[in-house]
Amino acid sequence: MIKSYNPQFRNTVKEKLQRQFYMHLLGFEIETIEEGFIEGRLKLEEKHKQHKGFVHGGVTATLADIVMGFAAVSLVPADQHVVTADLRVSYLNPGVGVELFVKGWVMKQGKMLNFCEAEIFSIDEQGQKTLIAKASSTMATIQASAAKS
């Protein structure tokens, strides 16, 4: 059973989101914060694309990492942090459209490791969703004191 060890997990995630510089640089917005589950959207701009107008793979991987990481953050005690120990992304379709919708969740919760998954969808002008990538990660939990050294 997925369970948060921080009753104020929404506030903790929101506070950490304020300091997430790269997410803000991309323009990614979190919409849903639940125990072990995060959703967000990115309005696509030229800076997010590569040749043929496809979403850059690095953008896709970054968004997957963000939602999986914050899904894990929502479960750990307030005095602990989460870092990505392993990240795998499978690209299934080219990302084309006007927006990306991303969701990430914790599949298996542990004391020191959380195993997470994500799905990334492109959304076209008509609102049609296409699954463009699936990702998995292992998120390692560290103490706040270890994060400072």
C-alpha cells in the first residue's frame, strides 16, 4: 500500500517545486499532487522541439524524471530528499502537437528506494492524446544532512 510519511506532503512538494529551476525554465506546470502520483502539462514552444517539429527527447526525459521524482517526494518524511538513481525512457511515437501531458506514480514504495513509472502524451490541436513515451525510475531516499555534503 502506497502511504505518505509526511501528512503535509502537498505543502512539501509545492515548496520544492518553487525551487525547481529547470522545470520553470521549461514552462512545465504541475496540476495534480496526490500521494505517490503527480500530473502536469507543458505548452509546447519552439525551444522544446528539434528537427521536423518533434519534441526533443531530453525534454521528454526531463518531464518524466520530474513527475516520478515528485511522486516519490510526496511519500517520504519531510526531513528526507529524493534523488534519481536510475532513469529509463522508451520513446514510442514522435512528440508532435501543442502540449504535453505527463503523469508519474510510485509503483513500489520502500524505505530507501521507490520504483516509479511515468507516461508522456502529446496532445494535438483537436485535443487528441498520443502516448509518446513511457519511463521508469528508481528514486533513492537520502537524509537532509547527506544532501548538504
